Amino acid sequence: MRSLFGVLALVCTSCSPTVFVVDEAGSPIEDAKVVPMSRSFNWPPKVTDEKGSVLVHQDVPTIDYLQVSKMGYFKHPPVNFNLPKPITVVLKK
């Protein structure tokens, strides 16, 4: 029974958003584009929801960085995907 709870906790944790995109006031940014990137490959972009969150799974080849952008905001430098999760990215106008 304990192992069932452990597996359930692991599954729930792995489904939590891994990236939050907010503005300088801390308000969530909906429809921000998050592009997972490795040294040689970029995955298709993901888009944040109304809470500014998006789930990015580690994949093969390994994701090294995220490129986060939204029209009307300055381009953010690549974000190290190896930071502790969840990662919060602040976009500036």
C-alpha cells in the first residue's frame, strides 16, 4: 500500500507545471512561447496557460535550455533547464 502512495505521489509530481512565466509585477503571462532546446536540437514550442504555466518534460536528447518569449516583452536570455523545478521566468516590457 505504501508503494502505491509513493507511485501516486511521483506521478502527480511529474504532471506539475515545470515553468512559470510572469511579468515584473509577478502576474502570470498567458500565451508565452517556451521552446525546449538542446545543444543540437529544438523541440516544438509550448505555450503557457492562463496561470503562466507550462509542463516541459525532460527528453532525449537532453533539454539544456529554454527560450522564453512573448510579443510585447524583451527577449529573455536562454534559461538553464537544470535549475530546480518549478522554474520561474520573469519577462520585462
